[in-house]
Amino acid sequence: MTLNVSRRSLLTLGAGLGASAMLGGSALARAPKLGTQTPYWHRFTLGDAEVTVVSDGPLPLGDPSGTFTGVPKEEVKKMLADNFLSPDNVVLEQNSPIVNTGDKLILFDTGMGSSKMFGPTTGRQQKSMMEAGIKPGDIDAVVCSHAHVDHIGGIVDADNKPLFPNAQIYISQTDFDFWTDEGKMGSPAKDFVVHARKNLLPVRDRIVFFKDGQEFLPGVQAISAPGHTVGHTIFMVSSAGKSFAFLGDLSHHSVLLLERPRMEFSYDTDPKQAAESRVKLLTMLAANKIPVMSYHFAWPGYGHVAKAGDGFRYYAEPMQMTL
């Protein structure tokens, strides 16, 4: 085989090799590698409101085989690999919107707090808020989608001191009663009960229970979505004709539980009821083209869902870097 290489292309190749040699040699860049990342918050407007998304940090679940069930594990791994995601370690985010209505500063869900049940990368919500210029003492309302540790774990600190001293706490009564029940301390749910009691009982006098369909704060409506927990709730957040739905844990994963919404999730109290809620509410949101924010989707978790065959597809909203 004859390789026809022109003199010009050889000169070009030589110049490139020279540059590569310089990069790989003893010469150093003008500046050292920084080894740092941008602050973990993002801000956008919703009608007349300002929304700041803060992160509690990545939450790794590990191998999906024992967590996402009802579908052959090989298929689960293929779905992840086909979407350029690790088939061996599912990593969730923890995205909490803080909505400033002008009258109220409302935080949705509080992260893992001091618990390291899912490893060392969680528990940074307070730091993210500080990076975003928001003080915990300025929060008027903490709205909880349900009482799992990664959503209520940051209500108090390691010493059981409330982290939001001026806030009322909103949650469904059925979830509060279920997860603070001391009688469940001997059940498989013990770890979740321990953290629910730790975080919710110290602020019991400031807890307000909402009802399905109720607009319990200006521009915040509760929509029951049971199954993941008995009182799991999503919220429609509205301002000046604009809305988004905060999904809590309606879907933990933008591929697995959207493409196959009837797949079961091992942390669901009632996996089949959770799947029914997921299909029903995602169908409504897709049909009405209502933007969504999911607590566990890739940062910052804001976008749209659309019908795709028997399931759905998530379309991430481009981050707007100007307000």
C-alpha cells in the first residue's frame, strides 16, 4: 500500500508533533491546575418570583441491580450505558429550589444534613445556601415532599438544633405520623424513622400539615403523589402566570424511571402505587407542558417531560446565565 503524503501535510504534522512534545515535556503551563469547582447554586426567574436552586451534594446509590427492580438487571444496565451513564453506579443529585416570592422565602426539602448514610458527598445544603447569599434565618417556610432522610435530614444540625430558626415546616400529616412512629423502630424502616424523629420532633410546634389540592402558601399548591411514601407530595409553584412542578421523588432517575415508569424502586413504601402516581402525574405534566424540577435529576434538575412511547423523556432546560 502506497501512502501519498504531501510535503505541506508533513510540515503540518511535524509542527503538531513539536507542539505535542512541548506539552508533554518539561515545560509547564503558566498557571497551575486549580482543582476547584464553581459554587453549587443556580438562579432563575419565575414570573415575579426568583428561584435559587441549591445542592446538598451528589447521592450515590451504587449498583442499580438491587434498587431499580421489576426489569431484568441487564436491561437496566443497558439503559444506563446507552445514555452514557455508568451501568455500575447510579448517582443522584439533590436539588432544592428556594423560591423568593417577594413576601416569603420558601425552601423545598433540606437534604441529608449530618447523616452520612449515603457517603461523604452529601450534607452541603447550608454551604450551598451561603454560596448563594441566602441566610438560613431568612427562610420563612420549609416545605417537605416527604419524610425520608435525604429530604428532611437538614432541618436540625448534629446537636438537634433547628437550622431554620424562623421557618414553619410544612409536610403531610400521613407522612409525619408514619415516619415518626416509635413503634417502627424495630422494623426495616428503622434508620429512616430515627432520622425523621431526629429532625421533625424538635420542631413539632412549628409544623403545619397541608392537604391535597391546598394552596397552603401563596403560589404553592400541594398535589398528593403517594407510593414512594404514604404521604409523598409534589408541589405546583406559580407566580404571575408562570409555573413549575417540584417533583420531590416522583421519579428518582431521568432515564430509568421515565423510559420505564412502571419499573419499581426499592425505597418505595408501595412500589406499585408509586408507579401509578408517576404515570398519572407525568402524563398530566407532559400534556400541559408544565416545566418540572426533580430533586434527584442531574444538576440543576430543571426541564420538561414529554411522552415517548409507553414512557417519557426528560429534556433539560438550558441554564440561563442572565436574569
